[in-house]
Amino acid sequence: MNKSNKVNKALLASTYEVKIDLIEDWNHLLNERMRKMGYKPKKEGYTSYDYHKAMKKLITIRPRRIYYSKEFACPDECKTALSELIKNIEAGENLVPYMSKQVTDPAFNDGLLNDWGIYHFHLNAKKENVSGFVKRSDWLLLAFLKEEGAYFLNVYPHKTPFLWTHIKLIEIIHSNWPELIGKNKLDGIVGLTEKLDDKSYSELRKANISTFVELGENQVYGLIGGGYASDGSSIEAVRTSDHWHNYMLQIELFIKDEYANFKRQMLPFDVGSMEKSLEIQLLTLTDAELILLEKQRNVIIKINHINGNIRMCKLASLLDEFLSKHPNSCYGSL
């Protein structure tokens, strides 16, 4: 090989280089989100799984309509507290102060939520001075939440035996709003071989043994809350974490394979830039798009993870708009 060929080979190697690590960017972004959500920094850093476990327990902040079951009744002594909670739900306020204090621990596994998808709220009009949580109370509201509504099952004394595995909770959902758990009904299963009561469900859940809920003949439900693994953790959180981890790897490999096409698409933004290597950083992930920054050319890359469409635009013209719409992005932090 002559000297000229060696030089050309070196130039090609430089040209084809792609600097990208979406997994590292993703983990950094999630740690920033955890910090902004109020979680204390973790020395070794939070993982994607930690983040999605936390998100499983937290309730998205948005207005919701209240629905009451036929069985719903609230004792007089906690009606004032219930009214305050209702105002917060309908106004789309942060509901964490009414929840278990353990919600602030990403490692905590909420068995009732992971198994049956049911939240519990403490009914007290008074708040603790330091933590900001409402004071723990003798009464709890149990509710099933969706993005558009909060479905109030009933109010129970905190010391109700086996409250977290009270089969009546699923019966209330089934009799009032069967559409909420319709997808969890197991067609073709007439019944379970062993009839379980509240205590039996409690013992199985404590042992992290998953089971179905039988309400009657041909009325068997499973994985209402997404299910839990052998360590009690949310299977839904595991699946979500794995999904986005694999998606980031898939996009990274795609960019590496198609680097030349990406460069050509960026020529209108940086004429004569084919010789520059690609240096790509993750900015954020929205419900519809993965948003990246090509740092050598200051080009925003938007990849729609629903239809796969890719759009590009110059950073300078959209940065202010982007940062205002995506305050949790990691732009400027990496």
C-alpha cells in the first residue's frame, strides 16, 4: 500500500467514526429526572429500572374526574380531608403528600399497586411540618386511577384485617366499572382449583407468589396491576425499562449503520460537512419522539418511535422552544 492509500484509509476511518452512547445519555437523563422528582442522588447512580419502579408508584400530575362506586361511603370524621383530596385530584395537583411515605423510596415495592393496580391515600386535613405529607390517619381511601379519572372504591379503617388483599376491592371494580379490568379477564378459565380468601392472598403476596383473582364462575382476573416478580418488584416496570433500553440500542445501531445517509441529510444545515464525524447526544424522550442532538453540526434529530419517521432541523432556530417544552432534557449537562 502506497503512502497516498494509507492517507486515504486514515481519512475514511476518521470520516466513518460515530461518537454515540445513548444508554449512557439515557441513564444520565433519568438520574436528572429522579433528582428533579425529589429523590436523593445515589452514589452509583439510578438505573432505568429504578426510574421506572419509581414512575410505577407515582401518579401523573393532571386533572381527573372523580367516579364513585355504589358501595362508597365516607365517615363524617374524614369528610373534610376527603374534600381536600378531591380538590387536588380535580385540579391536577401533586398527590404524593396523601400517599405512603415509602413512595419516596425507589426500592420500595407496593404489593397492592403491583398486583391489583390500586392506590391508597391517607385522609387527614393536617400536614406534617417537615415532610409535607399529610399526617398518617385512621382512614384510607382506596382508588383505581386512570389518566382520565379517579375511581373511588371506598374508605376503610387503616387497621382493617388484610386490607391490601381484600377481594372485595376487585369485586367493586368488577361490579361498577368492568371495562377498567376487562383486558385482564382470563377467557376460557372457569375457575381456580383452590378457592382463596383475603388471608390466603395476603400469605401468597408476602411470599411474592403471583396468583389470579376469582370472583365467580368465568370471572377470573390476572395481572390487573401488571404483576410482580419473585422479589416483589413490578413486572411492568421491568418490561418498560427493558423496552426503552433495547430501543436505545436499536436506534444507536441504526445510526451507526446509516451514518453516511445521516451526514447527507445534514448537508443543507452545514454545507461541505461530509468529512466531519457524527457526534450524537440524547436530549430527551417524549411520548412520540426520541430527540437527539448532532453536536458537530448543531442539528436536532427527531425520531418518531410510533411510525419511524425521522426529521431534522437546525438547533439554533429551535433551542429556546425545545428547552421550554422539554425542561427535563439533559442538554447542557453532558
